[in-house]
Amino acid sequence: MNAVVLVVDKYSLYIHIHTLTAGVKYPVDYNRKGEIYYKKEFFSILADLANIDKNTLVFFYKRRIDEPPDERGFIGIWKAGEIFNKIQGKEIIVYEDLQEDIEWNSKYILSRCQNCGNPNEVMEDDKIKCPKCKRELGWHILPLRFPIEEQQIFKHYLDDNTAYIDITDNGRLSTLIFRKIYGAGRERSINPILPEEAAKLKRLLERVEYEGKNQKILIENANIKPFKPDLTKIKPIYEYLDFSKRYNLKIGRKLKKDQPLYHPDGRVLYETILEFWMVQKLKQNPKELMNLFQIPENENVEWFANQVLFGIGGEKSDIIVLTKNENSIRCRALVIELKRDIIDKKACEQIKKYAYWIAQLVSSQVCTTNPFTITPIIIGYRMSRDIEVSQSYNFKIPYSQPLEVKVEPVCIYTYKVEDNMIYLSKV
């Protein structure tokens, strides 16, 4: 089960659910000439969105601005839809729209600042402003979008205390609670969640609905009008992973025009480009990567996500992939770290330290094989000479029924962009 949580607020929630369109912010730079320059954060958001496919479950989390406390929390459940692009003859799920605003009941999701054309925004004192012309916008600018459909709608907010603190429901929302502890880089507008976390959210939404707890969301069923974008004005996000093209990019502090996504030696400009490529590859052809990583043929990808938080201190894995065996039992976690440049000894030691906590994260709420396997993988441009060959080792997690965990030796792969493609090679 693939599921995400999108963070919304009072300005955008009702537009999303009545136009059946989800939207995400657009982290780019915009100069005085009206030119857009893409930066590493932009490709990180694209990596988040590349994990969405048709039927991905969508939960919204409405953050509080000035509403009563019981008018915030989780709501659901929707699922991602798709648009058939007759022009390209293919399905589109996530796309960029820098030309059309979405309107519902005199409320808007903008594609750009209506004054200066800037495609991004800032929040200052809970007001939405344009960072370029300093105007107050009134509505969010969300050019990265995808269609949604109603799956099973629960009309009562699931509050934070019930979601995070109440111990009368099994399990916990680990990857989400780590983001609740404020810190740079933790707050993201779209958050992938584990299948067991999605199941817990559904149980708790059913519970608050049954108990009549908290305020209800006001869905006007008769006024739901799905937004249909102009297919000539939108761009599928995968077009930003075309190594044959050139883009306006922010490199360091400089804005540079007509740049490739990689250096002449084959290194990507940003690590997040490699992250975007990995997520898209896992979505489109997971078996190819699993074969490259020498994962047994009887295992299939159950779930994967990027930027997965697993520690109070903000520790996170670039990518985690979970596999199931032929009996549909979770049996392995691939912990993948990405390095734009050199893979050094510190990176190898760090990924091994993650093993215990990631093993708990992905095994504590579901049935797994015993022993369970952790496969640490590092992908970078080249390997430092001081790296030593690692050995496998085992440890136990002292659950009521102890879980034996086998950590395999760190596998190292190098990448290179050649002939407008990324190639991976095992060291």
C-alpha cells in the first residue's frame, strides 16, 4: 500500500477537496527578468512526488493557523488519479501548471503571483506573501499538482493527541511524529508513510467518526467540480529528468542559464537529482534495480520512500525499500544512502549505525520473517581508498518475541551520467 500525507491549511483545504486536485509548493528562484531557476530543493520535491502513482492513498493534515484546536488534524481518505494526455498518448499523474489558477467558490490555488508572476511564496505571520514583490497573496501558489479521487471519506478531524499520544490503538506514526518535532529540513509538504501507518490512520479516522469527536469537515458534495487542466499548458514532472536538455539552474549562489544536469565528468549537479532518478526508477522498473542489487528472485518490492525519518535527532535515510517474500511476509529493508561525490569511510560507518533503528521502524508493527535482513547500500560517484571491506553481523531486537536481524555487508555502487542516462556499477 502506497500512501502519503499532504500538509494543508485553511487557505487550501476546501479547494483541494472540492476540485479534486492536490498541490505542492514550487521551490525555485525567480529573477528580475521573470526567469525561473531550479535548485536542489526543487528536485527533492520532484523525488517526493515521483513516488505517487494511480491509487496512492492520500491523507491531508490540516495545520492550525487561527482556528480552534479541534479544527485541525488528519482527514481522509482520497487516492491519486490520473489524466490521459491525448497529445502525448500517455497517462499523467503529477504535473506542473504555471499558467492556470484553480478556482472554487471564489477561493483559489494560484499558479503564480498575480502581480509579478513569481511561482513561489513564503509564509510570514501566518499570511501568504510573494517573496519577490512582497504583496500579500491571500491564497497559496501550488504549481505542482495531481488529480485525486474520493476513496473513503471520514468527516471528522483526527486530532494530534489521538494520533500520536493515545496508546489504546496499536502501533504508532513514527515517521510522522519525527517531523512534528520542529527542525530544519523536517517539515515537508508531502510525506510518504509506511503501509502500517496508513492502516493506523484509517483505524483512527474510523474511530473519531464513530465517536463523533472533533469538528467535521464541510464537504459540499453537490459543489465538487474536478479541475481539468489544459493539456497544452502542463508539463509532466518526469520531463525534468531529461539529461539531454539544459535548464536554468542555481549552482551555489549563482544563477546560471542553459546548464546540463551533470558535470562533464558524469557527476550530477545536485544529490537530489540522483534521488529523483532513483525514486522514478523504483516506480517504473523496480525489478531491474533489485536484480542489480542482487536481491533474491523470490522477493518483490512492497514499499519504498525517500527522505525517511527514523530518529528524534532528525536522522533519516535517503531511500528505504521494503521487500516481501513469496509468502507476502516482509523480509528485508534496503537502506540506501546517496552521495553526489565521494563515498568515504564515514558514510559506511554511518549507514551501519542506522541499522538498529531502521530495523525497529519497519518491523515493530507488522509480521516479518525471523531473521529479518538489512541490506545497506551506498551509491556515489567514486569510492575513497580508505574504505575497508565490511562484514555481516547480527543483533536482536528484544520484542516479546525477540527478532533476529542480519545486517549484510555494505554494498557500494558508483554512478555516472553517460549518453544522457545514469548507469550504476557494483564496486
